[in-house]
Amino acid sequence: MRKRVLCAIIITLIIYYIGSIHTQAEENDGIAMPQSGITDSGERVQNIEAVMVKEDLNIVFVVDHSGSMNQQDKQRLIPQVLKIFVDTMHSENMRIGYVAYNDTIIAQKAPVSVQQESQRDMLKQTIDSAVNKGETDIGLGVREAYHLMDGYAGRKMIVLISDGETDLALSNTGRTESDSEKDIEETVELCKAEGTPIVTIAFGEEYDGEETKLSNISGQTGGQSYKVQKPDELASILYDLFHTNFSYSVREVCDSVYDEGIQRINCDTVGVSYDELTVLFLSDQEIEEAGVVHGERKTAPQIMGNYAVSTLMNSESEFAITFSTKRGQQMNVFMIGRRNITPVITFDGDIYKNRETQFQIRFMDDRGNVLENSEYYEEFQWQAEFQNPTNGTGIPAELEVTESGIVGQVTFENSGKYRLYLTTGKNSENAYEVPEINILNTLPAGNNSHRAELMTYSDEQILNLDDYFEDADGDSLSYELLEMPQDVTFASIEGHLLHILPQGRGTGNIVLLVSDGEGSLTGSIPVRVRSIWEVYWQIIILLVCIVGFIIIKLMSRMIHKAAVTMPPKEKEECCFTGKINAYFTLLPEGMEEIPPLNYALYSYRDKKIVLKDMFVEYPDLIDTLELDNIYLFPAENRKMILYHDCEAAVMIGNTIVCRKIQYMVSYGNVIYITSGDGTCELEVHYISMI
């Protein structure tokens, strides 16, 4: 029985030890990282919507006013066309400037807003004031036009109109053709760097390579190049240059030579709604009468010599254009329709760097209604670019025109403030923008919640910090050691590796600065250093138990060796004394009660008594109690030796009598014998004779 109890204790300790070691292993599996700092949860919020503002366009017309222009433009139609353009484009977000040059600067006007009538009038006066004379210095004119736009916000464009190349042979200004070419080269480089196109218009019927030279200038700056043989073609060129604006359209109604009489052209705007409609009349002769008829009403235009302008607000869809002509008179009529359409961009929640961002661009009219007809915008080549104002880098977006608007996607590599440009046309002369779009950066975060465990005499522990910190944007993280518990551990960082060396018992925190290159936070790694006793006390206790068990086992064996494991030899000088009183305190069920029994021992002359000999009258009880294996031997000093080799439980008082071991029985001792099945008990009292 003792062996079973001891084995159960040992097994329990082993199981407890294994569980403790498993728990210890789990504790050492990671590190805990409480953090402080401003973090971004990354949760999506409601859609971000921004109305795109049309960016201002600054245009400077650079017009050749050398003497040769008197032959090319005898009727001075170029100034007339430019004034027409100023009057008809006044509803757009434009600022127009003017430079008239020959071998000097004849007249100039910095860009002014053509939305204001007073500004338009001053600009037209400047255009009228220039006369044609002198030599040609293209470099001087282009350079002056570029610097007239210094400090102006928005897009910029230079439109160069010239009938020839630079010629300074007869000039008395001191400038040479090399000076002019140098100015052209420098201005072209500046325009290329800023994205300012130079549009060139070669004017005249005879050229000696001038058209190629002008085309090279426009080609280097991303501008377009045109060739005009007659002054009245200039209007078509200018309107064609800007017709890519989806908020208005330019249509040439007629370009013919007429006989004398009243001409009538029926027109309509079915399917297209305009907020404003302008009809432009341009002729090689003075216009005497013109107008626009709708129904019974007639709108008379403002006639200014060779051109006339009529503006209609909320016009009917069908009307007629009328004008009178002389025999052989050339007449060009343009119809310019404008509608206020504003693009609105919508982002699906907050915008984070390094993540594909989806957006949609819809178009709305003045009343805030979304345009459902894709014909308003599908014919244009849209381009969108997000620009970082800090470093000037641009990120183009992928666009797709759909029936519900324009959808796009873009990925930002850096956070911060960005400006969005939405443009149409090769020259990007019609641009819309969102001044500020905020791109967010998600700060690093910890992804482990355990503590680092070390022992006082353990080797250096190395942790890869990338296993314990992560960045939702995919940024590479850098680490800096801020604090360490020097009485507990010594720590150092090499790249992404944290080296921890124990210094003494205790707990503390290693504090790190974790950065993703744009933001940072502090993270702490709790550490604990314990002694061998604190970590492996279960093993020590188990070892003590094992050693104790071994000692007990050895002592038991020594006792066994010291005791006689065989029945004692009969001694001649010893004999039994006293007497025995026997009581059956428990009998098997159904057996009659047995009265107390008395046996005088001195009558036994043998040197050994087998208890079965005393109870021969009860053979069943002998077998039940195994009395045939229980012996008594006489000993000195009126004592007896008790010895047994049976499965019954035998006790002397409170002492268990082990098998095959000799025990002394003195007067007054009581021997208890219990059968193995617990159905029978016998008490034997050893007493002296009276």
C-alpha cells in the first residue's frame, strides 16, 4: 500500500512539472508591447467629396508687328480677331495678356481677367495701339511674354503669331540674331521646366523655313503648331485651340463668299442646352447689318467694323442667323455655346498611402443636378494627376469614362497634402483642380502581447523586432533604443534585431522608438529576469522528493535486512508465559456468535504456536483469517515474537505488522487480525496470569 501511495505522489508531481514547463514555454514565446503615440485606426469613414475648381488660365499673345506684317495683314484683321476672342471668351476663367514686338517691345499688357469689362477694354486698347514697322526679334518678344506671367497662379500659355524668322540686319538696337536665339533657347527651357506650352501660328503665304523654326519651338514645349494663310482663318485656329473645353463648344456655321443681299441660315441646338450662346460674325469687309432671329424677336449684335458679336442667354433651341452682304463679301459665322458644368470628385472614405485608392468624377450643372448624359464628357481625353506641392512630384491616375461619370484609381507612395489636376486637351489649357487632398499615413502597431523571460545566467537573447511590430501601409520600420532597465538587462539594437543580455534579477521595460519614415511612436517591451530557483523550483522539489523516496527505500531495506525475514529459531531457554484471551468482534454474515476464548500459554511446550491450532473448532474462520500463516514464538522477559505471512491485515495496537518481519508482543498488547475481505475480525489480548 505504501508503494502505491508513494508512486501516486511521484506521478502527480511529474504531471504538475510538465504542465509548469509548458506554461513557462508559452510565456517565453513573445514579448508584450504597450504603446503610446498617435495611431490611425484605419477605419473607413463616410465618403470624401470635393468640388473641382476650374484653374485659371493665363495666356499671353505675342504678335509680330514688324514692317512685313503690313503686307500679310493689310486690313489689320489680326488685332480684330484677338479683340473678338477677348470679347467672346469673357465667361471663362481666363487672364489674357498681350505683347506687340518688332525689334523692340512696342506695346505690352500683363494678363488681366477678361470677365471684367473694364479690363477687357484696356486690353483691347493695348491691342489697337500697336503699329507694324521695323525688324523682327522673336526672342525678345517671347522672353517678354514669359516674364509678364511671373507671379501668376494657374496654368500658363504663350501664343506666338509671326510671319517670319528673326531679322535684325537693319536694327539699331544693338541686338544680334545670336542674342535673339539665346533668348528663345532660354525661354523654351524655362517653359519646359514649368509645363508652359508655346503655341505657334505661322502667318502668311510665303515662308523660307520659318514655319519649321516655329514648329520646333512649340514641339519642345508641348504646344501645337498652326499655319495660317489668310487673316480670317485665325479665328478658326484660336477657337479650335480652346474647343476642348467640355463646358462650351465652338461651331463654325459658315465660311463663304456671298452675292449682294440678305442671307439667312437656320440653326438649332436640339439635344444640347447652353447657359449662354454667342454668335460671332467675321468678314473681310465692314459688316453693315446682322442679327439673330427667334420667332418674332430679333437680337441685334454689337457691330465693330469687320466683326459683330451677339450674345443670347437661355436661347431657344431653334433660331435663324441673318446678315447682309455686298457682292463678293467673305463672311465667317461662329456659334459659341457655353454651359456651366462642374466636375465633382468622390473618394470612398479616407485615403491612405500604399493602398489602391478608388475615386469617381461626376458632372453637375449650376443647379446641382448630376448630368446623366455621358455625351457631355465622353468625347474628351481626360487626364488626372495628383501633385505633391512639397517636392513637385506628380502621380498620374488611371481613368475610365463610364455612363455614370469618370472612374479612376491611384496609389500614393507618400502621405501629405496633394493637389489634383484634371485636364483635357493637348495643351492642358482647360484644367480643373482640387487644391488639397489629404493622404494619411498609418503609424506602426504591435502585433504581440507576451513578455520576454530570461534567467540570470542565460546567454544573450536576440529578437527580430519585425516579428513584433507591423505597419498597415507596408512601410519598412526602423528602431531606436530609448530606455532600458540597466539593473535588469543590457539591450542594444542592430538594424531590426534587439539584443538582450541579463544583468540581474527583476523586471523592467525596454522602450523603443518605432518609425515608418513619416511618423513614429514609442513601444515598450516588458522583460523579466529570474534565478534558476524561480524558474525551475518544480524540478528541485521533484528531485528532493525522489531523493527522499530513495532514502526511505534504502532505510526500509536496511530495516528489512536487520530484521529476521524468516521465522525465528526456537530457543531452548525461552518458554511461553501468560495467557491469551480471544474475541471474534466481527463474523461473516449468518454465522452464530462465538463466546470469548481463553488459552493458557504456559501449557504449550512447543517453541512455536500456529494460531490455527487454537481455533481448530472453527476451520472456516481459520481460512478466512489465514490463521495457518500467523505464528507466535516465546521470547525473553515474558514476551512473544509475532510473525506472519498472509494477506490478512495484522496490527499490534496501532502498529501495522508487515509480512515476514518479527514484532515483539508484551503483556497488555492487543493483536488485531482482519480478513482480506473485511468480513471477519479477531482480537487477541496477551495478558499475564493472576
